[in-house]
Amino acid sequence: MSARSTAAAAELVVDAVTVRFAGVTALDGVSFTVGTAAIHAVIGPNGAGKSTLFNVVSGAYRPASGSVRFRGADLTRLRPHRIAGLGVARTFQNIALLASESVEENLMIGRHRLTRTGFVAAALRTPPARREDRRHRVRAREIAGFLGLGGKLDIAAGELSYGDQKRVEIARALCVEPALLLLDEPAAGMNAHETAAMGRLIRDIRDDLQIPVLLVEHDMGLVMGIADRVTVLDFGRRLADGTPAEIQHDPAVQDAYLGTDDSDSPGEGS
Ligand SMILES: Nc1ncnc2c1ncn2[C@@H]1O[C@H](COP(=O)(O)OP(=O)(O)OP(=O)(O)O)[C@@H](O)[C@H]1O
Ligand SMILES: [Mg+2]
């Protein structure tokens, strides 16, 4: 865990990343930097390239050109499991939990990467394997407590409210002791009360755990309230990059959002 104790020094550099699918340029020379223990939001209308960007950072897509560097490593040369091994954790736009397993078992899946016990020793439940399992359970429960899930460890994930399921996903991502957390629309489908609670949680992840967060989110109230910096994408291009106040007053951003008539308009929330 020693490498992870330097998580606060982590920094992500996205440099001129281009991704093409047949006929579509999903990302077109996009660059930005995520600072130390910062919340960096990526916003933009539907199809702007936000999820594609996440898929490049987590290694699911390989860009046609450009690079993504994290603590000096070029992520675009690594396979997804190696990127996860560097401490880059993500949640998905759609919930991906084991619905019939308890919250605790879902979190233990997150601990798996940190487990040293071999498969055979674990299956035989040798004393060292049992000790290691106990240690991970203690930490998983601690993280559940941090997310306000302490009283729900034994409940099947599928029986929780939508907001709590989103929390379990974030808890599971935190269980890998990440050095960078990617959240894809954590407040999607939430009511105003749940969204406000999610905002406080993301802020706590930055302030208390010192983990930088790359956040894709449509809810402008949430983004402008918690982000340190915002990158705006439109048709795969970087339209603007700055503080929330700079972004809100940027004429190009206002044009792009006023030009689309979905619910993504800055300031409107969704
Ligand atoms: N695997 C793929 N194959 C082909 N085209 C894709 C693929 N993934 C994304 N695209 C296209 O790339 C563009 C960007 O999509 P992306 O999903 O990154 O947008 P987004 O900003 O996440 O949108 P949303 O807000 O709807 O989630 C879109 O035109 C999309 O159709
Ligand atoms: Mg998306």
C-alpha cells in the first residue's frame, strides 16, 4: 500500500487525445490536466464524447492519437487491468452491482485486487487466508461507514434504493484504495435531495481521502457547486476549460448549450 500513500501527488494529463469510430470523431485532440486532489468535471451535451473519454482513461478504448499520462505512466499503452492496478477506479453510467449479493460482498469484490492470498489458499481457508480476509472486511466496513452504508452491509444490493446502490458502487470503487476515481454520472436519476448528498460525498472524497475525482455529470447545479475545474466538450472538441465561474460566463459554452434543446443547459440542472 506504500505506493498508494502518495495518491495526493497523483495527476492526470490528457494530451491531444483523438478517438474515431467508423465515421464519427468521438474525441478530437482533447487536452486537459487533473490537479492534485481536485474535482475535475467533464460536461457537454449528449454524444459529446464524455464516456468515450472515460473509456480511454480506463483503457477500454485506445485512441488513434494522443496520450493519457498518470503519475508518469502512459495509460494508452496499458491494458485495463494494468490501469486498474495503478489505482485508477471507475463507476459506470449504469449500475453494475451483484444484485443478489450483500453490500459487504459487493465491497469485497473491490478488495480483490489487493488480496495477496492465492486462489488455492483462499479456497482451503488457511489461517493466513482467513486473517487477510478479516483485514479486508474491516477496511470494507470502514469505507461503508464513510459512505453512510454502515447499517446496510447485510442487505442484498438489489434491495437498496437507487441512491444507495450508487453509493455502493462508489464504495466498491473506493475499496481498491484508488489514486484516481472516475465517476460517470453519479447523480443520474437522483432527486434533488439525493443529488445534494452525492455532492457532499464527492467533496468528502476529495477533502478527507485526498483522492482526485474525474466527474462526468449532467446536473449543472452539482457540477458548478463542487468542481474545481470544468472541461466542456462539444462534438468531441474541447470547447472550454476553466473554473466553474469562467465556464458559466463563457459565450461559446452558452451558445453550445442554447443550441441544444435538451435538459443539459448550465444552471438549469436536470
Ligand atoms: N463503441 C462505439 N462505437 C461507435 N460509436 C461510438 C462508440 N462509443 C461512442 N460512440 C460515438 O461517439 C460519440 C460520443 O459518445 P459518448 O458516449 O462518448 O458521448 P457522451 O458524451 O458520453 O454522451 P451521453 O451524455 O449521452 O452519455 C457519439 O457520437 C457516439 O455515438
Ligand atoms: Mg456518456
